[in-house]
Amino acid sequence: MDIKQLKDLVQLMVENDLTRVELREGETHILLRRGFPPVIAATGGAVAQPAVGAVPGAAPPAPQQTSGEVASNSPPADPNEHLIRSPMVGTFYAQPDPDSPPFVNVGDEVGPDTVVCLVEAMKVFNEIKAEVSGRITKVLVKNAQAVEFDQPLFAVSLAHE
């Protein structure tokens, strides 16, 4: 099964509000589940789970805050603030490589085509663009943190025209 087929299955799940799809063909076994905690299982007993998982019934992990730039995932209080959200499940990267500066910092001006981060999914690094004009007010996740679909990544104070 290739990545396009997996993406098609995920799209089918979203369109039909399915929480589980399981496929078996010969020795291949694929299990896709939506919800928390997400699990993707494959043949050979290998199970891949995001680093941000939880044991059922356990309290969710406390947010880790390493600098004043990392804030909570709560929606913006200001109606002129926009959240840039992750379009997929993956790993958030604030910079193109470990030796480079971050794509954006709190206080930076961004435009619709400004790349604000990378989200890596299945060894593919996807550029995430701001899609709005404004100023970055909050970075809501840490570098190399696992992120969920639609999880807020940045808060942007929208530019007034």
C-alpha cells in the first residue's frame, strides 16, 4: 500500500465520520483509527503511536513550557487573532534544520505565503504557510513535538487593512 492509498483511506474516514478502518490482505494487516489516542498498526506486530499518547483513564500530560514563546492551546481571546493549525498528524519543526534559525519568532510579520514551520509525516516534510497577514503573537508547540490534525501551532494578530 502506498502513501496515496493511505491518504485516500484517511479522507474516506473523515468524509464518512468513521473512527476505524481495518484491512487484511494476505499477510498485510492495516488498522487506522481516528480519535485519541490515534493508533496505526501494520503487519509484523509493529505498532506506531505518536509520542503524545495517553494510557486510557490517565490524566493527559501537563503542557511543557520551555520559554515565554510557548503558550497554551486555548483559542485566542482576541477576535483579531488567527490560529495557524496543523493540516495533518506529524512532527512539528520550527526550523529547516538543527543549525538554522526558526522560520518565524514571536513578533515577526508574516504574509499568506510565509513558511512558518514544517510538519513531518511519514518521512515527508510539509511546509506550513501562514495563509494570513499579521504578526506572530504565540508559538503554541515546541520544536520536534508530535502534533495532531487541526492542532493550533501559532497565534497571529491579523493585519488591519
